[in-house]
Amino acid sequence: MACVFQNSPQTVASTWTVSFHSCSSRSCCQVIRMAGACCKCPVSLSVLRRSLSVAPRGCGSAPPRSHLLGWRLGERGLQEAARPSSAFRPAGVYRHTALLCVSCQESMSESLRTCYLYLNQTSRSFAAVIQALDGELRHAVCIFYLVLRALDTVEDDMSIPLDKKVPMLNDFHTYLYQDEWCFTESQEKDRQVLEDFPTISLEFRNLAQEYRDVISDICNRMGVGMADFLEKKVGSMKEWDLYCHYVAGLVGIGLSQLFSASQLEDPEVGRDTDLANSMGLFLQKTNIIRDYLEDTQQGRAFWPQEAWSQFAGHLEDLAQPEKLDSALSCLNLLVTDALRHVPDVIAYLSRLRNQSVFNFCAIPQVMAIATLSTCYNNPMVFQGVVKIRKGQAVTLMMEATNMRAVQSIIAQYSQEILQKVSLTDPSRDKTLHILALIREKSALSQSSLPSRTHHLSPMYLSAAMLLAALSWQYLSTTAAQAQGTGDMQGQ
């Protein structure tokens, strides 16, 4: 994931950029204690809350792709938008801005600071997303992420035998209330969240009861779902929906319930689980579609058999040049299926009222529809890496901060897909139908919702964005240097 900042929302350029590397176990040293980690620093919050608008993947017999995958859709797109540039690395300036609010962390407990350290070690990008949230919601989502990361680490670890892993997944939610429970046998790169799970569970128990109830419930349901799919392949389209629900839809539901529990959003946001589930499914399906080649090369199968078996004898056959026409037909079928969640996405985002929550949710969704537009009828899905352009990611991040802009973005990429629909594509009628529904839903929402306005002047907003960008680029640079030092010491 990356944060991208520039002088003007209208300028699609790489004026100021900062990149975060996704899901790394590399230490970020002590700069995780930078601005935004503590909710009592008005300077850091005024900058990060209003300027950090950043978006949020298993093996063996194809265990579930990580439930955190959906949150990471924006990471790849935003990474491409922002590669660190040596032209903007005056070390003294970065050190000053990055450490600007170190003192504000003193009000946090040592265990909570450790949780933020683990957050940054496992996903420095998501650390930025969390620190852009308002108030106590920031800590609740941080702990939610770490709990699910620990659960996911158990699921991903193929060194754990099934007769041991299945009970662990089913019972994982109970470990939240066991002071000393930890697991020291993992071979995964993120094993520290299991080895020091007592620190995470302690901070979980320090959360308000309404947050604990949500996190425990989602952890329970997700663990059961993961265990169920450990030895099961995704067959029917309904099973695809169920699988995506377990590994991503539940994340959307849990986050929505946290939003409501914080009282930053209306209770209806948390109650409407259908819309929240669609938010997760849309991101998850987009990632699965885009990552066909990577997954098949690693022996993982996430495309539903009901879809690909119409066009090939084996899923990996779609990558053969002579199968290109059939492969594109299958691809377009799945893109069309993913697009059916967009009306729900529009309805969900239309309900949000808190700016930090809106940014948190909207960025990955617009990245998703831009990615689907790039994937639709694109042979590169079967030949290499598919990614949106740097300028696209910059523009999406800068613009997707209000509902009218999001509606415009969705309309733009829906129109791009419409222009690519072939007269001979087997899914043509379904694709045209869902695109018409998206247009209709978008138009209705635009006419019924007030415009969300910015509360900062463009000059102040640009200055705030630059400060946050410099801070986070210093964080990434320092992390890389620390890793390099650690590697040398280990040799």
C-alpha cells in the first residue's frame, strides 16, 4: 500500500510519494511510534486524519486465501503509484517529521505500543490506514487486524498438521480470554503475533465490551469457515460466494460493526450485514481474478470450477495461448459476477458520515473497480502481472474522498468496461445488465445524497499531505535500513 500526495487533486503526477511494502515482517525500528499512534496528539491527528487516505491473501490443497487480502487490494495499486524517489530524501527533514510526535506515544501502555509495532511489522501499509481513523476506533481496528493476522498465520502455516490446525482454528476465539495462550511452533514470517499473543489478547481485553464482542464473534466465525475450507476446493459459484464471505465478507461485517460501536457511524451501518458482506466480496473477487497467473503457478486454485470448467479441462489450461478466447470468456464471466456487488458498495458508502471511515472504505473499492476495468477482456491476466497505472492510483486516492467523486469514478470505469464488451462474449447480456444497474444505482444515489465537503483549504491540505508523506517515506526508508543491518548481523 502507499500514500500518495501532490500539490493539487487535479494534478496527476508523482510530485510527492511514499511507498509502503505490504505484509512484511521486517522491523520498522521505533518509528512506528510516530504521529497518529496516540489519539492525544492534536497535531498528528489533524494531519493524518485528514490527509492519509490509504486503501486497504493459503497452500496445501488450496486452503483459503488470507482473509486480509480484501483489505490489501489498494496496496498493490498504491505501491505502483508511489515508488520512493531519491529526489525527496533529505535525511534530516525526514527524521524531523517522522519523529515529530514520538512524545505523544508516552500516554499509551507498553503493550499497546507493542501492538502498533506488530501492526507495522506485519503490514506497514495498514498501519497507515488505522492511524487515519478517528478516536478509539483506531485502537479497536488495530487489535482486530492483529487478531485476524494471528488466526490467518495459523491457517497459512503448512507445517501445522491438520489434526492440530483444525481445532486451533475452531477454538481460536477462546484464546482471546486466555492470559497466557501463545503458539511458538509456527514457521510463518508473521509468527511473532502468535508467539507474543498474550500482549495482543491483553489489549483486546482492554477494549470496551462492544468492541470485544465484535472481534470475538468474527474471529469465531472466520476460524470455523477457514477450517471448513482447508481441504475443500471452490466448486460452484455459490461456494465461491461462501468462501469469499469467510475470508473477506466477515472482515467487512466486523469492521462495519466496529464503526457503529464507535458511534462514528449510524447503528444501521453495522446492522446491514448484506451490504458489509458485499464490500468484502467485491475486493476479494477482484484480487482472485487479477491474481490468476500467480496463484496457478504456485499451485493454488481460487477460480470457481463451475466457471472455468465451461471453457477448459483444467484451470491452468487457460494460460495456454491456444486457449486465449476461452480464457477471456471465463475471465469476463467472473468480472461480471464481481460487478454485481457494486450496487451494494454504492449503497454502503452512501451511508457513511465520518470522513476517516469513508476514506478507509472508499479507497479500496475504487481501486477494485479500476482493477476490474483493467482486467476485463485483458489477455495479460493469463500472461503476466495486471496492475493499474501509477497516474490512475494517484488520481483515485486523491479524489475518492466524497460520495459524488466516488460515483463519478464508478461511472467512469463502468463505461470503460462497457466499451470493451464484445458482441460474441457469452456473458455479454449479463454484463450489460449489471452495468445498467450500476448506472441506475449511481444516478439515484447522486440525486439523493448531499455533497461531502472538505473542511481544509487546498493549501493547508497540501501542506498536511506533504508532512505525512515525508514522515511515512522516512519510516519505510528506516525500515529497509534496519532490515539491511539485521541481515548483515545475522550473516
